[in-house]
Amino acid sequence: MKVVLLKDVKGSGKAGDIIEAKQGYAQNYLIKNGLAKAADTAALNENKAQKAAQEFHRIEQLKENKALREKIDGLTVTIQVKSGESGKFFGSVTNKEVSDKLLELGFDVDKKKISLPSGIKTAGVYSATVRISAEEAAKITVNIIN
């Protein structure tokens, strides 16, 4: 019996997959528990439309990520930090501070997606990477001043 999975089923497939299952398993487990529905023409057409919509949204997201990467790539962010007499900072510059500065510039980037060299405790120019998605990453320059 052919069924369209509505949810991920371990050992059978992921949501949206069309699988061939034994009659008893399909009727008594998959359909009864709302994990699948019978693969009639209406269900197959609905599944096809959903996959097309998902693909469209995925492509749109890729375009947005690429545009954001192009805007951020090569950007220089300047952060002013208080320091002691010897020039050492009282703390270290973190991803949160870089994320806040990017937000001031109009780019909402999660601090977890910014990778800095560990322990920035002196003034200088540092390179950082902003991961926008799995495919897109931008290089920015972080200028730390006293």
C-alpha cells in the first residue's frame, strides 16, 4: 500500500516521502496514528505542491543569504573599549559586542554566528567570520580602539 508520510518515521522515511508499506502496518500504525495518509491522487497532488513550495522558499532564502553576505563582506566594525594604563583591556571583546555593533549598522546577526580570534585583549585590527548560513560566510574586519 502506498502512503504519504505526514511526519518523520524512523526506519520508513521523512515527512513528505511516498513509501510502499505493508497493508497492516500502513492501516494499523501509520494512518491510525496520523503519521501518514493513503496515497490517492489528491494526496499525491498536495504532496507535489508542498514540495514545490518548499523548494521555492529554499531558493528565496538562498538569495536573501547571498545578498546579506554581499552587504556584510568586507565591512569594518570599530569598537571602543576601556583599557588600563598599560593598554590592556579590563575584559575581552566578545561576539556579543560585535553583534551589537552590527545591529547598530542595520545587520541583525546572531552572536553565535560570529567567530572571532579567542581572547581579544589588546587594541588592533582583527579578522572575523560571520556565518550567514551553511553555504554563505562573510569576512569582516574588527577594529578595536582604546
